[in-house]
Amino acid sequence: MAPSTASPAAPARPAAPVGVPLRDIVPWAVLALVLGAVLIYFVGAEQGATSLISGTWVHEFTHDGRHLLGFPCH
Ligand SMILES: [Zn+2]
């Protein structure tokens, strides 16, 4: 068996956390909030008098989610 030529491992240092500037986070946070608000609207309020899209297909498409999240339905 050949002797190992690997040097002993350097002592492990804890990884320093990487800082993310707030300026880089804000656009993604705004996008997530807008998409979340649109999703909550379509799941919870797209029916009856508050409906933006005619017909019932959006209501039926999100129906199970509406019941799952506890929005009033029928
Ligand atoms: Zn229902």
C-alpha cells in the first residue's frame, strides 16, 4: 500500500455569512407581494360582485383552494 501524499486538512473555519444588500432584495420582495396579492384575490374574492372575469371558470379553478384557506364560498 502506497503512503498517502495528501497533506493534512486545514482546520475548518466557520463560513462567514454572505451579506445581501437590501437594494437587491426590494424588487423581488415587491414582486412576491404583488403576485401573492393577485393569487389571494383570485382564490378568495374572484366571485360574484367582486369578479373581474366573466364566467365561473376562475371560481371553479380555485374552488378547492378557497375551501382549503377558509374563504367563504357557498
Ligand atoms: Zn365552495
